[in-house]
Amino acid sequence: MVEAMHSSSPALFDIIQGGMHKDLRIESAKFVVDQDLPGIAVGGETIGFNMDGTEEVMSWISDILPRDKPKYAMGLGSKPSDVKRAIACGFDMFDCVAPTRLARNGALYCSESPTERIDISKSIYAQDENSIDNTCDCPTCKTYSRAYLHHLFKCKELLFYRLASIHNLRVMIKTVENLPQFRDV
């Protein structure tokens, strides 16, 4: 680690801040670009929390940002559709605790749901022999029913948290893999 700190080319990203203040975001973006670091991060409570706001912020700064550097949306990724929208705005990288946090609390991503997830704790799933999402290829969906996962969750069985996290993470990965620009990567 000490060697990396003294490297002549550390992969540092500077962070664009400024909330929902257009002038501050533009000023921050210009400053960050002038630093000429390997990548650019866009942060602040607006990013990912409110995708309409995230898209608005990106519209303010996108012409300022270099096309040849990776752009990292800090904390973005609570829903699969958020990732699609962020990529359309020019982001390349994301990090978010939501897929595993939601899983631990019984929220499982499901493409068939208008909210993009189901709450497995609900009694409606107690007898449901379907997989979480019939479009998902994860081991959880291939092996276990909603009823079984409902049972595990209600019993606070530790296996549930692992199976649910595997599912939610796979959905996020598959979301990106299915985008046209990533199909042959």
C-alpha cells in the first residue's frame, strides 16, 4: 500500500460536488477536470438518490467532462433501472449497498414488478412456488421458490440473506451485461 501511495501514477479520482446548484456543479466540474486525474467521480446526496436529479446534474456537466476518462457515480444503484439511466448519462462505474441491504430486509429485485422488487416477507409469497424472477439465471432463482425464501426470511434463517444477496447482485450484473454496448465485452 505504501508503494502505491508513492507510485507515479496512482488511480485517483477527484469528486465533483455541488448538490442541485448548477453553478457550483459546473465550477466543481471545471476544477476537477483541470486536475487531470485518471478518473472523475460525481458525488453528493443528489447522485443516485433521485435519478431525475442525477440526470439533471449530468446534463449540466457532461460537456465539460472528458470522454476518455472513466466516470464514477458514487452511491448509485438502488434499482436496475437507475443503472441503465446512469449509463445513458455517461457514467461508467457505480457502487451501492442497496442490492445487499435490500436483500437483507426481504426486498428482492423482480423485473415483473412495477417497483422492480418484491417484498418476500408478505404473506402472498407463503405459497408461491414461482422463482423470484423467471428472467433471472442466478442459482437462487434456478433452485428456490418464493415460498421457500419467504419461509427462510420469516425464520430469520441465515441462508436467506446469502441467497437474496446472490440474486440481487446477479440482477444488477445482468442488467449491465444486457445493455447493447456491453454485450460483446
